[in-house]
Amino acid sequence: MHETFYDVMRRQGITRRSFLKYCSLAAGALGLSPAFAPQIAEAMETKPRIPVLWLHGLECTCCSESFIRSAHPLAKDVILSMISLDYDDTIMAAAGDQAEAIIEETIKKYDGNFILAVEGNAPLDEDGMYCIIAGKPFVEQLRHVAEHAKAIISWGSCASWGCVQAARPNPTRATPTHKVPNMPDKPIIKVPGCPPISEVMTAVITYMLTFEKMPSLDNQGRPKMFYSQRIHDKCYRRPHFDAGQFVEEFDDEGAKKGYCLYKVGCKGPTTYNACSTVRWNGGLSFPIQAGHPCIGCSEDGFWDKGGFYDRLTDVKGFGIEANADEIGTTAAAIVGGAAAIHAGVSVVKRIAQKGDDA
Amino acid sequence: MATQQTPNGYTLDTGGKRIVVDPVTRIEGHMRCEVNVDENNIIRNAVSTGTMWRGLEVILKGRDPRDAWAFVQRICGVCTGTHALTSVRAVEDALNIDIPENANSIRNIMQLSLQVHDHLVHFYHLHALDWVNPVNALKADPKATSELQQKVSPHHPKSSPGYLRDVQTRIRKFVESGQLGPFKNGYWTNPAYLLPPEADLMAVTHYLEALDFQKEIMTVRTIFGGKDTHPNWLVGGVPCAINMDGDMAAGAPITMERLNYVRGVTQRCIDFCKNVYLPDILAIGGFYKGWLYGGGLSGTSVLAYGDIPDRANDYSAGNLMMPQGAIINGDLSRVHEVDVRDPEQIQEFVPHSWYKYDDDKAGLHPWDGVTEANYVHGPGLIGTKTNIKQLDENGKYSWIKAPRWRGHAMEVGPLARYVVGYAQGHEYWTDQINSVLSTLDVPVDALFSTLGRTAARGMEAVWAAEVQMYFLDKLVANIKNGDSSTANTTSFDPKTWPAEVKGVGFTEAPRGALGHWIRIKDTKIDNYQCVVPTTWNGSPRDNEGNIGAFEASLMNTKMEVPEEPVEILRTLHSFDPCLACSTHVMSEDGEELADVKVR
């Protein structure tokens, strides 16, 4: 039997009345309406905090860094009160044998009932030894833990798509979670972005804990609640696109006036992410607001889709209501030179996939 | 057993008991450490290994140099932005692009905010658990903790007994839930932990406060770069145009409201670093000042490239607010000039790295760097190539190369910078050092230690926050003088570029000296090489047998319980290792390298 949070509180002499009050305060602290208090109470009365094993492959740790920047809820509250982050080599106290023992303990105690969070990806060449954990290939650790997990979260573009180390020529054959050979068949939630938005990461976790289910995913495996619209669809500079007002070069008059960045390479029209709605770092800003074109960092293979300052072209008319599933296979091209653009037309473009995942 | 004398002054003894720590946790990336301890549990041999490799520089070949900053920024998401800054400087150097003064101020604000963030998160969230025991904090008296807090940090408002009791209660509930999360399997009964319960409770409280506060520090970069982690940069300046009160200023990237936001955050950074971070180091340091292991190369061989140009486009030592120079053989009376372009000064070696050169004994300057992976072990390997039990350090044993400055293994980072600054008489830093030494009542030699490295980082965070405010004031003054320029786009179009050029960019990343060397041919990247701080500090041995900074710092440290690597972690963490940075590669021919990999 696992001791629940409620058991602990009762043992501390806290009354049920105080406990329920705590739950409604907790709902407020988490940015939820009081209506969620009974659900929180129920969860705390019956369940231990769900264990999370957060593994790191080839990566840069930008996803972890993004995670700790979450404004609501605070990373502190996620770690202390919502999940049990039992393994995460970036912050865990234990090292070496004592760290690796935790994986086996968790598997034994919570087999099939913990979440595997993956940051980074596994290199397959050199028998996997381009990423070594405890003397062995990371890919072995990944498969082993996945075998016993309830579900997998692929944090960021590395785990979701491959990201920078998988850009051509992918020297280590870095491979995203869902494409690892002999990977156990477990549900995978992709939360792409380099990194994903902090509050998107914590919202995916809180959604799963609160509603006790996986978020709805699009056909690429991304939560629809954050990845169902293009940045362009809800960009605050969209009226300038429609009006044909563009930044022609950096720091020109258009740049000072906040005109559309399409002509200096903005990938907002082809990028599915929540940057223009949730925004970054507590809703403070996002790349376009700070004057730089979107580089499309949440899209599969974005490193190999042409230069970041090259303009999207060959745009076809799609309504903003079109979601990623409906237009996901539309091919388009990218060129660096001048191109005709059609102001007033909702544009979208799906850049041709290179398809070289090897 | 076999003993071996290194040219840089260490006696290695591979007898005794071999201890393996893999993974080394609370670092960026992946690393392994092996040590031999004698019958008194004193470390007599140390082996540090980078255990990851991504090949980013191979990936850069043939790309648009204006895009390089985004690729190399993904070398590291912890020191996010510093590689990007180094990259745009390298490209601007190659193409002779001058940036506007405002761009220089904004870049410095972004770089300094990284120093503040990185140092603070490192201390509280990666390093503190080497000194602080959260379980012991449960025994603390909140009232006594409040008194301690008010004594060491009188200007920090969160110090009431009730507040500290609430934090303690939350920690108690957490511990009693039986689900210890990140604190699970820690070394909480190890006698290496020396703090009284009240100091532990104070530090744990600040661990949580710092976790809340750190997210604010980087909002400065969200203002100027649009997001963080990984903000946006631009060759020729910065992407954020300034429009204070012109037409359509509403919604412009930089406005009065945005600058006010930056000012508020910057002031809170100064307050937190001065009133919480540095006082905590002094308080904790007071209990550990008898534990002065871990000096390694810091008293003998240190290197700093310098950074934070006061005026734009002048990267000479006299214009850099972080000092530049090299000290060798422990002679602080002589600071050597450093030239990152000189092929004789900086060279990388691979005799003990999993790479091969045509001549494995050669040293190559980064502009001529070659790397080809060569994952082989020496005959003394115990285990197999895919199940390593014990490495053979006489053979190849790391994905990190061995960079040397005029043949010397060097330490880089905050302590190296402060030692160079101290030797040069950097006024602000010297005052800080003297103040810390007198508060702790220790001699100057105490600086050359694990604790000294940790203290240098805290001092530097205070300095960086204050200089961040200096550049904000400078930015505002320049705008007031009528200059709102943020980018020079005259050479942005590749058609304007020469057929073949090369350049170098350097910075002081939070972890130390960072350089990028680029060759551009026919508007594309022909060659890109990074030599990063953890390559210097985590370097394996070289041809002569010199050991690097990590290995040197572990030597002769006494372990309380050899099976519990508290002391190893404490000293390695004091460098703030970044393994994703250090394990890189370059080849003259990316295709050939790819062929080597695909077997």
C-alpha cells in the first residue's frame, strides 16, 4: 500500500475540513477554478504522486531549462506536490550506482504505473555508444524503462523528431523515441519545440493528472490543445500580413512599426505551436513580438528546410480553420529569392519532408 | 602498484580500490568518473570521461553562416545563448561587420543575465545538495533559523520564524510521503555533510525561493530575444528594433514599457544575488572552510579570453570588462597575453580521445581542426565496448578532446577569471575577493579550492547583475542621444561577401573561455570549430601525460565513504560541467565522417 498525500496530512493532525480547504486553495494556486477542488481532493486521497522517470539522451537540456521556467504552475509545485520526479539526472541528488538503483526500484514498485519522460534522443550508430549511461548505450536504458512505463512523453524536438543532432548528415544516427527500433509499444505524447514552451510542458502534465487521461492528439502525436494551429493563424502581426505591410530588412521602418516578418523568413505560416497564443515565459513575449522571424522549431526536420532568413514561397490558400491533420501532407517549397506573395490570402505551406531520418 | 609522475606535478597511483561514478548527475549532459583510492580513502588517480557526442560542427558544413548561431545555440540549453553570441561574433569578424552600440549593450545585457541565471541555478539546484542536507533541515528550530537568516542576510525580507516553519512543514510532508523525488537515494547519512540543521533549513528554503526566482532572471532575454530557453540572435546586431514614441510604437519590440520591465528584473537580480546568494555561500563556506580540497590547476594554470566589450566592436583586452589573460606555473606576477588567432597558442590533442588524427601526437589549431571518431579502448579495459566496467586511461577514454594553451592544461571558468582579474588588479573583483576572504577569515590560498570556485561564481553573479544595470543605463542614454539603431544590415546579403574568409568569436561563457572559429567559402560554412569551457576543464590526458582540471582537482581528496561519491560530486560540480558543450567534432569533410559512422 502506498501512503497517499491525504494519509500524510491526516497523520499530521489535519482535519478533513482543513484538507478540503487546502484542496480548494491548491486549485487556485494551480490556476484552476474552485470546481476542480473535488477532483484534486479525490486524487490526493486515493493516489500516491505519480512517479516520473525523466531520461536524457543526446540533447542540450533546453527542455529541462524551459520546464523550470514555468510560471503557472511553478516548477517547485509540480515537483513537490504533483508528481514524484524520482529520476532526472539533471537535478537528482544521487549519482552512479545509487541513481541507477532508483530505476529498478521504481520499475519494481510501480510497474506499468509511471510516466517515462524523454529529453533528447538515442544515437544508433557505434552500437549506441555515442551516448553512454552507466557504461552502456543510452538506447538500452530507454527501451528498458519504456517496457515498464504507462505512457511516454517525448519532450521537445529531439525526442519528438530528432532535432539538431539529427540534421543532415546526422553523424550519430540520432533517432527520436517513436522511431527507435524494438521500442515497446506504449502511448507517446510528443511535445515538440526547441524547447517547448514552459507552460505548455507543465500544462500537459497537469492535464493528465487532473483529468486522468491522455490529451487528445493529432495524427502526428501532438496535443491538439497546443499544436492545432499555426503561429500565423493567431499572430498579432497578422493584420500587417493581410495589409501587405512587411519588414524588408532588419531595423528598417517596418521593423520599428511591428510589420509582418514574412519577407525576412518567418516560418509562422507553416509552424504548429502555441507561441502566438500562450506566448513565452509567463506570456511575456514570443519571437515575432521581439522582432525575429519564427524559425519553426517545433516542426519535424526544421533544420533542413532551408535558411532561417529565406522566404516561404508557393503559398496556397488555406483557411485558418484548417488544422495540422487536414493539411499535413501538402507539399511546398522554399526559396531564398524574391517571390510573389498574395496579401489578404490566408497562407500555409507544408515544406517538403526530406525523409532522411537515418 | 604503478605510480606515474605527470609533467604538471601530480603523482598518479593506480593501486588501491577503483571507484566508478556513472552517471555523474546534476550536470549538463553525460559524464563518467573513475578514481583510485588508497587505504586511507584518499584519491590517488582520477579519470574523467565525456560520455556523449553529437557532431554538430559536421552538421554545420555547407550551411548559411547567418543561421549558424541557431545550430550552435543548441550545443547547450543551460548556457543558452552564449554559443549563439560567440557565433555571430565569429561571422561578423569574418565579414568585417560592425554592430551598433545599442546592439552591443543589448547583447551584453543578455550575456550578463545568463551569468546571473546560470550561476544561481548552478549553486542552488545543481551544487547545493553537495553541501546541504535537506533531511537534516527537519531537525531545525525555525526560530533559531530565523535568527541565523537575519544575521547572515539582514536585507532579505523572507526571514520570519513562521515562514521558515511553513517551509519546514512542507519539506516534512514531502519526506514523510515516502516519495522523495529528486532527493531519493541521496547521501544523507554521510559524515561529509557538516551544516547544523538551521543552516540546512535556511539553504533548503533558498533552494525553493531560487527555483521560483530564476524564472524571472531570463525574462530579460525574452524581451530582447523573444523566448527563453534559446532566444533569437542576428548577425549584424540584434533583431529587436527600438521604437520609443514614433509612429506605431505600440507593439514594437522595444518600448518604454519593455525597458522598464528589464530594469525591474535587473534590480531584483542585484538584490537576490547580494542579499541571498552570496550570503548563503559565505554562511555555508563558514562551516566548510576546513574542507579546502579541489584546487587542482586553479593556483597554477588558468585561462580567460575576456568578454563584455564596453564599446561596440572593440574586442581588445583593454575594452573588455571581464579580463583576458593566461597564468602558468603558478606565477601570478605575470599574466600572459592570449591571442585566439595564434596557431601556436591554442591546440587540441586526441591521444586519449575517441578521435583520430593523421598523426595522433599532433596538436591542431581550431581553424585547421580535424576530427574523425575512433571509438577504441586500451587493452586494460574491463568489460566490453558496450558494457564498460572500468576504463583504461592509458588508451583512449573520452569523447572530449584535450585542448592546451602553449602546451599547458588549463582551468577556465569563474575562478580562473577571478584569478586572472586578481593578478591584474581588477578593482571591483579584488575588493570582492578581499571581502570574502576576510569574512571567512581564510588566507588567499583558500581561493584555490572547490569552495573558492563556488565563491567566485557567487561573486561574479553580483558583479554581472550590477554590470547588467550599467548596460541598461547605457542603452537608455544612447537612445536619449538620438541613436535607436539595432542592426547593421549592409553586409547581410551573401552576394556582398568575399569568396573566402575566416573569423573567430570568443566569449566568457558562465563555465569559462569559449571560442568559435569559422571558415566561409562561397557564402557557405566550410569549416566550423568550437573549443568550449568543459573541453578545457574536462580534458583527458595529452601526449605528455598532463592531466586536465577535473582530474587534477580530485587528486588527494579524502573520501569519507568511498561508495558514496559526495566529495567527487562536490568538486566536479564546482566546475559546473557541461558535457553537451564539450563533446563536439569537426571534419574538413563531413561526408567522409558520415561514412566512418555508418557501419
